[in-house]
Amino acid sequence: AGSKEGGNDSSNTNGNNNTSTNESEELIKLKGEEQLSGVIGKKYKLLVQILTSDPRYAKALADVIKPSQHEKLAKSLNDLTFEIGASLNIIKSLIGLEFNRKHQHPTTILRVNSIVSKMMGKYTTRVGTKYLDTLIGDLVREIYNSKTLQLETDVARITTVTTKPTEDGENSTSSSSNDVNEQAKRNLQDLESTCQKFVDRITAPAMIDVMPREIKAIAYFLAEAGEKYKLDFDTYVMPLISGFIMLRYIAPAITLPQNAGIVTKIPEGNVRTNLTYIAKVCQKLANGEKFEIETPHLMPINQFLERNKQKWRTYIKNIFKYPNEQEGRLPFGDLIKSITFEDIHLRKFNIEELIFLHGLIYDYGYEMIVSLQTEVILT
């Protein structure tokens, strides 16, 4: 009997080794974008379903990993969930995690290294690039094609050249401080009028109406979390939504319009300076800040910022003011999709990213369990 049992053990061991070897060989063959099939594919389908059907698992993973892994996790989660419609649910859950962690120090919420900030940025790029062209495309292209337009207001950076004939009939060039100061004033007026065009376009009700609802939903989730933790809207919540909308979404499309498909080439020289100034002023408005003594040449713009302060506040509140409510659903609940095995079956997934996520779960499994148990206790 003992020999038989030993034989059975040996057979089982060999069988397990063969299975492991076959799985390893199959895993090596899978690269890039693949449909999940075979032994490994079935296991990774289950992994995908677990991570996408219940956002608590992605939230727990984000809760326990190192900050140095945030960027890659944000990309992997976004790539994994976008095509099957699960990204927004995870983003909502991660917003909750961010506020829960930091609501006692609200100025630290959504700092640049935050995993939810990174995922929001990547998701917004996917759902909102086309809208950027609708919103500011023609204004940016007008600046891009205006080679003579100058919005530089720093006299130290302005070179105004005048041409005068000499006695022998030749032309000589000269510049004076008066010429430079006058040019700076004209540039300042042009900067203000140009920025007003951008602000008027961005805040126009018609533009709010056609803004992707996924972006409105994220703004709503931020406001909802702020209300849950009783954070003052004007002091803490509005700057978070403004930062999401302007700093991470609209402003990059102004300074680097080629990345949003608005133009085909990187802006250079004077055009790049002009776009940078426009973005800088718009960001100040969004942040509720003013130009200080460090940039004296821009301090006259503070009057423009003050005039548009209420307009911007109204715009931010209107972004999420009228969600399409449906019976039995929370606001924007129609965008929160329940993921099934069928949703995953025919989709292609990046194998390297699945292996990365699998590795994180293996490395941080115990910590994830503790995080999940803590959430259950708190709720």
C-alpha cells in the first residue's frame, strides 16, 4: 500500500510539474495584445473579471503598493478597463480612497503622485481628446498661424527695433526703452483680450452641454467626496475640480496642441511663448490665484482674473449640476457598468500588463486582504 501511495504521489508530482511547464511555455508565447485563451488565458480572464467587476480589489491594490509603482499601475488599470467600460467605476472608488486618506489634510488631495490623479489623466485623454478640438481647436490654430502676434509682457524679453534713414541714405536700426515699454503695453492688452476669448469659449453653456459626460462624472465624484467629508467647496473642492479640468486637461492642450491633434507640429518660437502665456493666465484663474511680485509684468492681469472669478466658479458648478438622473440610479450611474465574463471573453488584453498586475497581487496579497477587511469593518 505504501508503495502504491508513493507511486501515486510521484505520478501526481510529475503531472503537476508537466502542467506547470506547459503553463510557463504558454505564458512565454503570449505577448502584446492577445485574446485570453488556453490554460493561462482562463486564469487571466478570472483575474480581469475580479479586478473589473468589483472596484474594491483595484482600490485595495492601490492602497498598499509603493508610490514608485503608481504610474505603471494607473496605466495598466486604465488599459485593462477602458475598452470594457470599467474605468470610471474604479476611478470613483480611487477618489473615495484618496479623500479617505487625506481629508484631514485636504490640500494634499490629488497631488501629482496620487494614483487617482494619474488614472484620471490617462482616462480623460482617451475620452476627451476630440472634445478639446471642439472646445479650443480654432482658437489655438488662430494663435498658431499668427506669426506676428506677440504676447510677451516682460520688457527684458522684448526687442523692439525701429529703422531710421542715415545721411548717406542707408538705414540704421535702434531700439529705445520707450519703444519696448509701449510694445509691452500693447502685448499686455493683446494677452488679456486673447485670454478672454479662451475663457468665454471654455465656460460657454453650449460647450458645457457637449462636454463628455465621463469628464462631468469625474467632476461630480470629486464634489460628492468633498461633501461626504464636509470639505468647504470654495476652499478645497473647487480647486480640485479646477485643477482636474484646467491643469490636467485643457492647459496641456493649449501649450502642447500637437498632443491633442489640434495641430500637426510642435509650436516654436513666438507661437510657443504666446500659448504658454495663455495657459499660464488660464491656470491662475482656475486656481483662484493672482500674479505676485515675482512676475511684476503680469500683475496687471490680476484685474482680468478678478473680473472672471465668478464666471469660472459658475462654470465649475455647472459642469456637474445637471447629471442625467435615471430612476433607480445614482447621478451618472448609467456610466457605471457591471462587468460580466461575456464582456471579457472576446476582448484583447495586454499580456505584459496582466503579468505586472498578477505580480503585484502576489507580492502584496496579504496587505490587500488587510485593506479589504478594514474596508468591510468600516462600512
